[in-house]
Amino acid sequence: MTKYHVGIDLHKTVAQVCVTDEQGGVVAERRLPVADAADGRALVNFLAQWREGGRFVVEAIGMNRWLVNACREIGLDLVVADAAKLGLSTLGKKTDRRDALEMARRLRLGDIDRHAVTYYPSDREHGVRKLVRVRHGLVHVRQEFVNQARGLLNAYLVRPPVAELHSRKGLAWLRTCTLPTETMTACLRAIAVAMTSVQEQIDGLSARVDAVGKEETVRGLEEYPPGVGALTATTLAYELGDVTRFRNARAAASYAGLVPKVAQSADTSHHGRLTKRGSRV
């Protein structure tokens, strides 16, 4: 049976596909639109031609979940590769056609299997990850509103009666607080209304996080370790995924971006800021 290696360079509205044989010769190249669900089905049907004896590779990007799920549902041997480890942008001239060909070539040589295969979370894991990330993002939005409100209050030496302006008492006070000018008061009231809405969404997502922790006791833990709550435990469990994929604790810390950058030469070693390889959210 002839073996085929298929590189898929996926973008938001288009996909570049390159199919190579056992000797690396190009069997087919196609640029297909993926503007809607119908285009997506057409792409999967096109790839299905090489189901027998074919291996496929696509980069791990946020928009590829529909493609990975659809391909695996019909039995395609699809590999999800870490874009950073592929390093396609360091190869000089970068085009979609060249990227698809390079992925197919490195899949054929086994380079992707050895160095670039990445973890692909299940839909449930992906959903819980989004849950904690969206909540985290809303907390940042809330803090921006808090900073704006404190700026208005500090300008007139107005001291709120509570430390946390986003608390129930703090929000109630902000909605009734009056500043020296009508315009400034209107700005403060607008911030208070927006902050109230954001806080309601944070509370709703926090309740969902607690529910996830109670349903699964976070990957079999009988109880949370001291100082660790449902949010921290759920974030660790679902951001890391299957922890057996890490060689040791240092590898897990590196994945999360919690290790410093190192520049070493001979007897000189410099340690810089955290790598921040993990989620920026």
C-alpha cells in the first residue's frame, strides 16, 4: 500500500493542502476555501481520498478544532503539531504552499512525531479551559473599571467606605456617589453600571467553575490541598491536561511558561524574565 503524507496549512478562510508520496514527490496540491460549514465539509471530503495509507498534519491553532474533530470522526490519522516547534517562520521565504509542503516532508521523515506532536484536549477539556480563561479575562476588565473609578474619586479626595469597589456594598455606594460636577458623576455612574454587569458574569462563571470541581473533585482529588480552591485546582487540572505527558515537574513548569529564560555560554549564565510560553490569558 502506498503511503501518503499530507500537510494542511489552515487559515481562517482558506486551507492549503499538499500531498506527498513515500519518496517525497508531490502527488497533489490544492488551495481550498473554508469560509463556511459547506466549505469545511468539502475540505474533509477532499482529504478523505487519502484515508487509506495516509497520515495528516495540521498546526495547533485556535481555529482548527472543527477540522481535527471532523477528520478523526472519519478515521483519518491526523497529527496536531506545535507551531512553535515546527518553526516554519524561520525557514526564510514563507508561503502557504511552502508551509504545507514542509509539514508533509517533515511528517514523512518522522521529525514531527519525534519533536513537534502536541497535546490535543478533548472538547470537554477545551470548554473548561475557555471557562477559566474567559473568567480571568473578565476579572481584568473589572479591574480596569475599578482603576477608572478610583481615578475619578482620587481627583476629589473622595474615599469609598469599602476596600473592594466591585463588592456588593462597593457597587451600591458607587451608584449613589455624587461628585462635584454633573459630568464626573455621570461618568462614575456609567462605570458602576458596567462594573455591575461584569461582576454578574464573573459570579455566574465562578459558579460553573465550582460545579466542575464538585462534579469531578478535580481529577480524583479527595479534597483540595491547603490554600488551593476550586478555581486554582480546576485551572491547573484542565490547563495541564494529561499530566503523564510531562517527564517531570520541571517539564510541566516549562510548558506553563513559569521558568526563566536562560542565555548560557561556557561558564557564563544569565537568567531573564519568565518565558510565558503558556496561555497569555
